[in-house]
Amino acid sequence: MNRYPRNMRGHGAHPPKAQWPGGAKIAVQFVLNYEEGGENCLLHGDAASEAFLSDIAGAEPWPGQRHWNMESMYEYGARAGFWRLREMFVSRGVPLTIYGVAEALARSPEQVAAMKEAGWEIASHGLKWINYRNHTAEMEQADIAEAIRLHTEVVGAAPRGWYTGRTSIQTVDLVSETGVFDYVSDTYDDDLPYWREHVGRAQLIIPYSLETNDMRFSAGTLSTSEDFFRYLKDTFDVLYAEGEAGSPKMMSVGLHCRLVGRPGRAAGLAKFIDYVLSHEKVWTPRRIEIAEHWAKVHPAPTRRDLPSRLDRDAFVARFGGVFEHSPWIAERAFEFELGPAHDSALGLHNALARAFRSASEQERMAVLTAHPDLAGKLAQAKRLTAESTAEQAGAGLDSLTDAERAEFTALNEAYATTFGFPFIIAVRGLGKSDILAEFKRRLGNDQPTEFATACEQVERIALLRLKDMLP
């Protein structure tokens, strides 16, 4: 099978209603990354100094050497920035989720005590603040296990949420495989939580953000606290308006002690928190509370028979009748690059329609001739497929008067004589008079036009059938 693993569909055009507590129009969730003391450093057994997320422009690792300036900037986050931010949030009654690097937490017992005293959630940010892109699965798996062990030992409770940050392609799978986390946040792909299935287990994903994030000061895309405030405010305003329109979303704000903990930047953050609190119907939860809410209101799906996950026989058995008596269309569609985007009615219809459109004219003609006449002999003999029976009955074609039946019979014969295939129309939503009027109109088409029209109707019938089968 050629299966595409990335999910480009997501929640689709009609995302689920978040139903945030209290009828909130938006959930604004603040994350404080606690990494100070867990960064790359020779003292931590690493081969080189840290070079990421600091105020040193163009910083590079120093192999085999300690970087005094880099270390002291990280130390600022623990020594000063953390306490400034703690006061800012505690005084306003806004809770935080901590993304805590296990080794950093172990080196900061007073800060951990302060986090716990404030009632903040302490989620895991991995064992060390390092990049896992070149790690083997076995090495990364070992670090995940050690991070859980050390975090539990230091904090006194196991983490319920996880965020690595600098991931490998296998990170989310490995964390999901532990089976111990209420949520994983190593994605940036949505404004709402969602369930992701891996090895038969549904893992809740609560996406994070790197753009409503103070790391942009380090990247040079933000200069002043006002820049930070304005960007956060614009994001909030758009999402709040969407919530007022009936589609509440989630906003994640990512923070770092050594970055926004600096006085000149903290001012913009404080201004934003006050702006958020000036609005009604705003929920400012910890991340774990979002996880608990979502699991209750939108529990993990139990359905496992999604199209992209079926084997060939099951796929053809289920979808082989979508195009009337033409299972070969499903057989060919199965060979396409199917993925999560094809697990909806619209998505799978696209794949089946591609197989139909790319077939020869003779093959497509065979699909047309496989369709029954409207209110014809097969219908009277009750020999239609279940789908065709329901469709014709829905249009009232199973209850014709003698005169109506005679008119349909005459039109069927005239149409088949003219074009060489039965009259095909998606009857759902139409009445007998509508169908008769279209019948007479299309009899005036030339052969190429009517062949194309009939093919379009075949595709429409297929879509309507799929909508009865899939989301």
C-alpha cells in the first residue's frame, strides 16, 4: 500500500465545538518553559556549549569548551526571570503550565517548590534541552523513560503532559507508546486539540505554538515588548471574534524565563495578560485542564475502519458499490496515495473519482450502462441495489401512477436509443416533476455533452452515498 501519513485534513471545514467551560469564547493557555540547567553544557556531560534561544546573536556551539556568557544568560532565567514571571502570574490569578526539562528541575528545587505552591501544572519537557533529530529511536526512548523517572522523583508526581521541543520524526510516536500521558504537545498544526492514533492507541494532541512565543525575540523577529504585545493581541482578537461567531479556539502562549523574564520584555507580557483579563468569557486554564475537558467533551474515537487503514479486500468490500456495480474503481483507488485526508466523504470521493476519470471511455461507458433505468423493470422486479432502491424511493419513483410510469418508460427508451446508456441523475432532493423536466431537457443534448453530464451525475451519486458512510 502507498499510504501518506501526514494529516492535511485535520478537523476540516467544520471543527468540533470546543464547549469551553462557562461558555468561554477562547481558551488562552500560558506555557513557561523551564530549561535553565538542562541546556547543553560540558558540566552536563555534553560535548559542546549551548547555542539556542539566547540573546547572543549568531551563537554557535563551542566544542569541548564552556561558554561563560551563554551559561550566565541561562542562569538569569533561573535566578531572576523565573521569579519576576511567577509574581506576574500569581498576582493576577492566572495559572501556568510548566514545560520542565527534568535535569533543569532537578537543579532548581526552590523554583519547583514555588511552581507547586502556585498550583501550576508541571509537564515534562524531556530529560535534557537537546536536539533529537539524529538520535536513534532506542536512544530517544531511553531518554523519555529517564525523564519520566527523574521528573517523578524531583516533583513528587509523574508528568501528565509532554513536550520535547527539538524533536525527531519519531518523537510523538515514542511518547504515545508509553501510554502514560494525557496529552502530547509536539505539534504546531491546529488551533484545537485532536486525537492521533498510533499502534492502536488514541493519543490526545494539544498543539503548541512557536509564533505566539517569546523565542521570536531570540530569532530577531521581535524587538520590543510592544511588538510582542501587539502580535499576541492581534492573535487573541481574531480568535476571540471567531469564538463570538460560534467557533471557539485555543491560543497557546510560549514563554521562557531568560527571554520574556527580562524587564523590558516582561512589560509587554504583563500588558497582554491584563488585556486578556479585561474580556468576558475567557478561559485561562492549565494545559492539563484542556486535556481533561477535551477527553470528556470529545472523547477518543472508537472507530478503526477508516478508509486509509483498511486492507485491500476490506476496502473493496466496503466501497466497491459506491460506483454502481463497478468494484474495479475501488480497486484502482486503493492503489493511490491514500492518507488521513481520504478518510472523509469528500476525501475518498476524490480518490474514487480520480480512478473513474482516468479510466478509458469504454470503461466509463460500462459504468454508465451498469446503472438501472429510473422506475424501470429492475425496480419493478425489486432487483436494484439497496442504494438505488433507497434513492429512487426517496424521490417517489416507487409510487408512480400508471400514467407517470408510462411516461418514464417512454423517456427511458428514447434516451437509451439516443445515447446508448440509461438516463442517470442524482435524484436525492428532487421530486418526480423535477426529474421529468431534467429528463426532457437532456434529451436535447448531443452525445459528447450528455456523456459528460452522465459522468458528472455518476460522481454526484457516489458522493451522496459516501456522505451516508463517512463524515
